[in-house]
Amino acid sequence: QLRLVESGGGLVQPGGSLRLSCAASGFILDNTAIGWFRQAPGKEREGVSCIRGSGGLTSYSDSVKGRFTVSRDNAKNTVYLQMNTLKLEDTAVYYCAARIRLYGSRWLDGATYDYWGQGTQVTVSS
């Protein structure tokens, strides 16, 4: 059964850090792109980061580049999103998603992803 489960969200002060996890049951991570997306109230969904393929290529949105790092542990079938120097505007529900097609582009476009987790809330507040 293909399933994605996010965890690790919570409340953090500005400048703080959180690490999100995405447990990807039934997926072979070397053959899959795992993306992180977020959606804040009243805003459109935003692609944040992606890790894909056997080489673990990564992509980041400009809004998080240099602050967030995506990684994976194939043995645990888990993808992580390390979020540092968090800002108020990072507050959102964060989702991980899986994309089977490793060709093409638009790695941060949620419309190209096939499976989604239920999301985890991240709140940055003082």
C-alpha cells in the first residue's frame, strides 16, 4: 500500500528550527520524487523542495533556499525537511507528496505529483 505520513510539525519561535519527516510506505525512494509543499490560510499551495532519483537531486524554492534542507534515509524509507532560521511567513500546513515520473521538470509543481500525505502544521510565532 502506498502511503505518505508527515510528522514533526509544531510551534516554534522566529529564528528557530524544526525537522519534518515523511514516512513513504510502499515507495522505492530511488525511483520516486518526494516533494514538500505548504499552504498557508488564504494562500495558494507552494512547492518548497524536492528530492528525486538515485542521485538524490534536490530543488528548492527561492523563499526557502539556504534555510531548508531536504534529505532522505533509504533504509528507513523516510524523507526529511530540515527547516532553519524559520520566519513568520513559513507558517503553513506542510505536505509531502510523491511523483512516480522522474522525467520532465516542474519539480515544485504539485499538479505533477501523484500521492499526498495528510499534512502537518508548522506555526512560527513569538
